[in-house]
Amino acid sequence: MGPLAFVFTTFINCPFSLVVIILDNHEIQSSIHRAKVALQYHLIEENIALRLIKQHADVEEPESSPTSPEEYGIGSTGKYFDEVGYVAGGSKDIDPYVRNRFNQAASDSLPSNRAVPDTRTAMCRLKKYDEDLPQTSVIITFHNEARSTLLRTIVSVLNRSPENLIKEIILVDDFSDNPEDGAALRAIRKVQVIRNSKREGLMRSRVRGADAATAPVLTFLDSHVECNVLWLEPLLQRIKEDPTRVVCPVIDVISMDTFQYIGASADLRGGFDWNLVFKWVYLTHAERSARLSDPTQVIRTPMIAGGLFSMNRTYFNKLGKYDMKMDWVYLTHAERSARLSDPTQVIRTPMIAGGLFSMNRTYFNKLGKYDMKMDVWGGENLEISFRVWQCGGSLEIVPCSRVGHVFRKRHPYTFPGGSGAVFARNTRRAAEVWMDDYKELYYRSQPLAKQVEYGDISERVAIREKLHCKPFRWYLEHVYPELQVPSLGGGSYAIRQGSKCLDTMGHLVDGTVGMYPCHNTGGNQEWRFDNGLIRHHSLCVSLSPDDRVTAVLVACDSLDEAQLWKRRGLLIRHAKLDACLDTDRPALYLERCDSEKLSQQFTF
Ligand SMILES: *[C@@H]1O[C@H](CO)[C@@H](O)[C@H](O)[C@H]1NC(C)=O
Ligand SMILES: *[C@@H]1O[C@H](CO)[C@@H](O)[C@H](O)[C@H]1NC(C)=O
């Protein structure tokens, strides 16, 4: 959803065969790594189940979904589309879970326009939306999706959206085995079908859909969802007010066993740990109180949203979804009773789950679309989330918009080169482009990822520079302050400004320092910020004793005030003077501090 406007002309330069060879050389490690990543996929889905259970616990939701068809809807295709014949013509396996990792027989038995419970909080029913909301193009990519779930996705969009707001539904068939799965759907109003001539994966497929779209707002959906009542208006309203907002619905849960539609908790937002795997994070009491006074402010919490995913084991077992070996703990009473603010206010989220969101089309293009060199699936939500925030936009969950999603046990796609390798490759691409030196924390958490080639990222780096995106440190401080950042310290590191790094330029005592393109190999770019000293081995950055303005190298002496510096946000301020290091001349010098000035912003 973020706007990105990069034109990608080249595709993968690093063909998979290469990746595979590398992995073969490290066969043991890579199989461990694959196993780990497979576990991570699992956890993504488990996190979702947690939301479901959470909601189940504190709201009296109907236990079962109505399954009878809705009386009438503009999406009813009964009069002109042979739904029964279409669904019957799809692929089936003896074991209904084999093909899709969900109970396809259960899905096939439900009408395409079945009713679902309105899971919104009651206050949402009082909300009013503008008459003149912008139109959207809905983009749905799929690969070997069960026909009944795909059809229900489309019918729910048509049925539950105002006629005038849906410009078109663009289906991108990512080279499914049977071309008829998509082609037959052309008979439905507003539906266009694009078929890839080879497997491209989610990111390139979505960009193909976005490039074909003509409405001012893009809405991306997965191919196994059901939109709930009034799902679209709250999203479009937010985008109409500010085109840099990327907005997501609350993702309800459609049981993969029974296809029961169950409301999820709205008190969650997306986050991650240093393994860079998406997870849901419960809002804290402080956050919820703060939202009362100003729903748009960035909220800092005094503590990490501890215990995050706590759940009642009984509920968990009742759902019978995953074979988990952990004991889950229920959220405390205090936490649960902390639901005091207006539940319709949007939730700013550091990360989106990935599949479902809307954004302004112009903004999507401006921000660089997607990383077209990412393969298949995974890591793209991380990349777009960093990009949107760091480049000036925002990500929101809109609690009054609800879309149900079938969460599956495992990702049913077949991944060339093994799913772990693809996930690690995509994640590395996001980390290398967006995380500055903090990527080391990812590698520390997932050391085997370093063995996966990530290909050429120069186009993505160029986008970051062109859009003057903020450093990752800014993201951590302003968007995700709850994430505990382990010290990068101990060794030396680079002091960066964009693609350049602080460099001794080969000078010694009394020599100046400058900025030079980062080479990431240490050497003249190795620094330590040590008790106020900016140290390169035994040399430190000091004010020149001659002009008191230029920064020069001197022998380190922690008692020499000329050598003492303080970090103020991204600035490096002199400890005794109201002046900051500035790089807009060949040699670093002191200038009046200006936190807006890019040439004074450094990341470590
Ligand atoms: C999308 O963003 C562009 C550029 O900021 C703006 O001109 C346009 O009006 C926006 N469209 C909608 C529907 O908000
Ligand atoms: C979990 O839920 C069950 C069923 O609602 C309840 O009987 C049990 O006390 C709960 N356990 C905890 C630890 O809250």
C-alpha cells in the first residue's frame, strides 16, 4: 500500500539456482534454517488464532455464523453466473485439506453470498461517512485457490460495497494449474482477469494488478476472505482525508475447519521481534488511555506489551487448530478491563499483516510499489511497512472495517528453493535497504539468514534516497518505541548519513574527517561512541584547537572538553557548545544545531 514509484526494469539477477547451490554447500545449516522458518510461518498463523481467542473471551459473539444466503445483494450472481457448475468444476483432492490447507469441502458447501455476523463494535454503527468517497480498484492475486473461496471473496466485495465505489475487481491469476479457475470469473460484473504466463509470486502479481487499475485507490485482498458490512467506507474515508495513510481492516477469522466466521479482537496491532517475523501485539492500558485524548498521536508505552499473546488453553483447544506444545497464559484481568477508550478510533500500527489494505494509487506508485525482486511470498509486509513509515506515510488499522480471512495451517504454495530460503531472502532485502545498522540485530537473531543471497538492492536503495526517507532509528523511536533494542555496542560500527559513512579519509592526528560512501568493511569507517568520545581506535573527533569550528582527529582524552559529544536524537551535538556536526562541506565542521537539516542527521 505504500506508495512507491519505482520503475523496475530488471528482474531477479540472482537466479534461484544460485541460491540453491549456496544452500547445498551448507546443507545442514540450511535445513535447520528451513525448519526454523517453517516454524515461523506457523507462528504467524498462530498469532492470528490468538486474536480470535482473545475476542472470544471478552465479547459475547455468536458461536456460529449464519450460513443462509443474504436476501439480496448487488453481488448476487445467481441469475447470470453458474456458481454451482463453477465450483463443481474445480480441483478436488481426496483429503480436503491437501490442496489448500483448509477444509475445502466445508467451503464448497456454503453459498457464495452467505451472511456473516456483523462483528463491529456497536459504536461503529453510528459512524457516518462522506457521500463523495473515492472509488477503489480491488486487486486479488491467487494461485490455485479453491474456487468456492475465491468466488465468495468476489461476491462479498460486490455484495457489501456501495455499487459506485467499486470501479473494478482485478484478479491476477499467478499461473494456477487450471486457467479456467480465473477465466470463468470474467462473466461476473466488474471482474477483470490477468493471468501470468509463469509463476511470479505475490509482489510482482500485485504490481501487475496495480498497474492495470484505474481507480484512485487500490485495495489489496487475499483470495480467501469475506468482506463484512460497511467494510469499505471507513477505509476510503481515511484515505480521502490524507493520501499518505495506508489503512487496514481488522482481520476476522474464518475457521479453516468449519468456515465459521468469528470476530477478532480490535485491541491489537502489528509488530515484530528482531527475527523480523510479524506478530500481533496487544495495546497497553497506557496506549488506550492516550488514544482518548488524541487518537492520532504516536503513543509511547512505559513498558513492553508484556506477555503479548496470552490465551486460555481451553479456548485454544476448542478451536483445535494447531498442535502447540506451549502453555499459554491468559491476559490479566486488569489488561482486559483496560478497554476504556473509543473503540472506533484508528490504531496506528508499526507493521501490517500484509494481505489486506487500501492506499491511494498515486501514493503507491510514488513510494515504489513493491520490491519486484522479492519472490513468491513473505517479507513484503515488512518492507512496505518500513517504507511507508520511513518515507513520511502512516499505517493504520481501522476498527470499523472488518474482513474475514481463512488462516491456514501452513502456506500451501510451493516455494522454489525451499520456503525458508525465500523468506530469508525477502527479509534480507527489506533489512538491507531499510534497517541501517540495526539489520545486525536481525542477523544476530537469525545468523543463518546471512547465508542466503539477497540479490541486487540498488534500485530500492535509490528509492530510499530519492524520497529522503528517514533512518531506521527514527522508525524505532517514533513508530515502534515498544520494541526493545539490544545494544549494538561492544564492537565498532559505522556512523551513517544516507549511503555515506563517517570516514577518517586516511588522516591521522590533526587531520580532518569527512563522509565517504559506506563500504561496510570497517577500516577507516569504524567508530565507537564511548562515554562522549567519538573514537577511531586511539584517535577521537575533536574541535580543531585552531579555528574551533572544524572537526579534527586528536589523541583521545576523556578530560578534554573539545572531544566530548552528545547524541540528541539524530544530531551529534558538542557537549559544551550549542552546535552540531554538519557534513555539508568536504570536512565535518560545527554549525548551529538544526534537527531538520539532513546534513546533521546521523545514524549509528
Ligand atoms: C491521491 O493522492 C494524490 C497525490 O497526493 C492526490 O492528488 C489525490 O487527490 C489522492 N486521491 C485520493 C482519492 O485521495
Ligand atoms: C479457560 O476457559 C475455560 C472455559 O471458558 C474456563 O473454565 C477456565 O477457567 C479458563 N481458564 C483460565 C486459566 O482462565
